[in-house]
Amino acid sequence: MKPILNFAFLILILSNAFAQQTSVTKSEDLKTAYDIQDSVMIKTRDGAFISAIVVRKKGMVTPKPVILQYTIYVRDKGIDIKSLKEAADHDYIGVIAYTRGKRFSTDEIFPYENDGNDAYDVIDWISKQKWCNRSVGMYGGSYNGFTQWAACKKMHPALKTIVPYVANRPGMGLPMENNVFVNPNYEWSFYVGNNKYLDTLAGNDRQRFRKMMFKWWETGTAYKKMDSIDGTPNKLFQRWLEHPSFDAYWQKMAPYGKEFRQINIPVLAFDGYYNDSQNSGLYYVRELQKYNPQTPVYVIIGPYGHFGTQVGGESELYDYKVDSIALFNIKEITYQWFDYILKNGTKPEMLKDKINYEVMGANEWRSAPSLDKMHNSFLKLYLTDSKSGKFYTLEDRKPIQKKYLYQEVNFADRQTQNNEYYPDPIIRKEIDTSNGFVFISELLNEPMLINGSFLGEIKASINKRDMDIGVTLYEIMPNGEYFHLSYFLGRASYAKDSTKRNLLKPDTIESVPFSNTHLVSKQLSKGSRLAVVINVNKNPFSELNYGTGKVVAEETIKDAKEPLKIKWCTDSFVKIPILK
């Protein structure tokens, strides 16, 4: 009986919506050059319904390629139809499909979980329409970037190319970064999950969620109890917390491992050095280059944030004045790419090679054949116990004698914290030196081009079974100011395998390798220094790992009786990619 009632309810909704919208749409369509179908419903193989809008130019006779946006964001209809008209104006069919449960779909909303299979079904439906020439391209940013890669988990023959902007990778970047749950997706789950459209009241109520976050921090309640503090159950938050490993739950949402071998369509990806989810977007690129190097994957990347990338950059980012040459017209390049792939047009002039990047400080674009070829050398620097003023030195030679720097972190103390991983502002006059250690290099006797993602290995002994590590990389400019270059945040117990937790042995020197850092290109000045800050993650903006070895989301301030005691060993090192 329930399926029948659901279906009847769906028909009732669609009938009412169609009756209300069709009369308006028809009268408007008579005045325009577009044929708009705004109440399309696509049935998936498992019986769910996907709501979609289709826009074509009137009088179109010949089948055309289709430009698809697949999104969880149900915005004002006029905004979405405007983007579809842009596709029609470029001689394509524009289609926007909303993920399962959104707009007119009566199904339950579970972000990420069904999008791969549903995207396949949407593409299959599109490919069978008389107005489609069996060629589909996809584009869009953030969640829409993720859905494009999700569509590639099982390749539909009609999908010919994708153009993801700052693509998310669930489980890698958000809602957790290197197995540490971070807070931004908490309110997002209400924003996209509370109704068929967008709950802007909840999504924009920053004061509510900051109050909740700081109360959690001050009281020392378990991280998983945060929604109890808020007073509103957060089913998606709880669902995600059940998977602290990058396990099958996350792996099935998008291509994983050898599944990248089947992706044989050209890709154009856009990203930013200061995009919060950069390690998500570039994860896809790295894996595709690794498993199927023959597939042409192009990247345009520069000094942009998450939202700035999606509009071709902003003149000012986190108080940093962006090089003028870095700004570009992302929509123009996107449609040039579609013309190149779907209509045998000319490749966008900006694509000199596979990886196209703007060099901060040099005001120029450069290119490389792959992410790994952005650099041709590494500067390997060891963390030492030798003082250099108020800091310690970075040495290019491994210490002959192994020593260590000792630190205690009292998790019961909520007056002190560290929160300088995030690059806001990018340039600052000073940095917090009260938590952890700062290591600085010698003065550079000539300019240096840092190009790529830094990596390294921390060797340490702790009295507990786990810790969350932060490593931040700065340029100390000749004027003494700090330029935030990149950072790493990750859980030590997942350092060697993100899919399986391997707890540390107390009072034993352990190696904690790290590599999933934010890629950057920056011309360093002669007379600058490099600075590396290392500490233990302790702030209200993410999970707090007390080190007991229990499920971190279940730990409370009661687990903070004994401080974390760390011996940071001096044979720890960082490797900074440079282009000579």
C-alpha cells in the first residue's frame, strides 16, 4: 500500500506543480526563443524519481549535444533557467537535474549516496530523447563537481566529457580531512537536507551553529553529541560519523582505485590554491593520471578560494591582492572546451599543457604535462633542536645525533587553542607561536619557485595511542611578514592507510608520513625564509582527538586527565617541491 500512496502523492504534487507552472511557463515561452520543460521527472532503475528542467531553442530540428548540470542545490528557478538558456545560446540543449529527494522528487534526501547511479540513469534518459545527438557534457562546481566524477564511476557511453570546478570528494576534504571530521558540513546538512529546496534560514544562521560549536568546546561533550547541544537531531552528521575510515561507504560514492582505469573521456578541471576542498578535486586528477595516464585531463588552477574559482577568480582573496593575470572568464573557457570536445572545435588557448597554473608573485601563467611534473626537485629540510632567535632551524642535512623537542598538550585546558591552519588572512604580520614549534630556514640567496604539494614525515613518540597533527608552511618575506603557502591536517593513526586505523604504540618512536597537502605555486623572493609550524590540532572547529584510541567522536573531556606528551624527533623532515 505504501508504494501506491507514495506514487499517488507524487502524481498529486506533480499535477499541482505542473498546473501552476505550465500556465505561467507557456505564456512566457510565447514571448521568448526558448522551449522550456520545467516539470520533467526521470525514473531511476530502483524506482526513485529525479526532477529536471530542459531548455531548448524553439524551432530546433536537428538533435544537439546536451550540457548537463546535476546538483543538490535547488536555487531560484529563474537562476537555473538562465544557466540553461546560456547552453541553448551556445547551440546546445541545457538540462539541469536535481539529486534524489530534491524539488519534485518525493524520495528521501541522502547527499552523495545515490548520485553515481542516478547520474547514470539521468544521462541514459537524456541520450534516448529525440533532441539529443547521444553526446552529453557535464559542468559545475563544488557538489556539482562531485556528481560529475560520481557519474564516471560507471561510464555511460553518451557521457563525452566533464568540466568539474572545485569538485568535492566525500570522505576526503569534507566532512573530514585526512580522517579528521571538520565542522563546515554540519550546518550544510540542514541547508540541503531540510526540505526539497534549500533551507536558507538554517544554512545562514551562523550564530546558532557557532554558539553550538563553542558550547561543545567549552563543556567537553563528545563530538557526536553536538546535535544534542543544538537541540535539533542531525541525521546526516550522525550517519557520517559512523564512518571515520575512508571505508566502503565513502569509496562507493565516486571512482576509487582501479575504477579510474575505465575513465577514458577528456576532463577539464578548475581549482584554487586556497580552495578548502582542493585535496578532493586534485585527488581525482592524481588518481586518473595514475591509473589511466592516456586519458587527457587538463587543469586550470591559481590563487582562488572555493567560491572564487567558480567565477574565474577574485581580485582580492583573504586580504591578498591577486595577480591581475590570474583572473579569467571561466564560462567562456568552459564552452570553448565543450565546442572543442563535442563539436570538433578549437582547444581553448589557455590550455598550453595538461596543468596550467598561475605563479603567485610572478604574475604569469605556466604549464606542465602533469601535477608531478610541476616541479623537478625537492628541498628537503629537517626539523632541528637548534635555536634561531625565538624559533628553531630547518637544516638541509640530516642530524648526526637524534634528539627531540618535548611538548605537552593539555586537552582539559580550553583557554589555549591553535587555529592558524586556515589561510585567512594569507599575509599576516605574526603567527601564533604558543602551541607547537616553529622552524625557519636560512635566508634565500636567490629567488625560489615553490611548485606543487609539500610532503614529509614526522617522527615522534607519544604517551598515548593517537594524535591529530597540523603542519603549516609559510614564506617569511623580507619585510618580516608571513605568507601562508599551504598546510596539512591529519590523524596519525590513518597516516599510512586512510581506510584502516592503526593506533600508535605509546612511548615508541613512530613514523607519520603526510602528503595530502594543498598544492601551491609561489615565487619566493631573495632574502625570504621558509617557516614550518608543527603542532597538535586543538580548537573548536573540528573533532578533538584525546588520544585514548577509542572512537574519537565518542571521547569527552573525561579522557583528558593526562596531557598528551610528545617527543618531536629531529630526524623529522619536510620536502618542498621546487622548479629550478
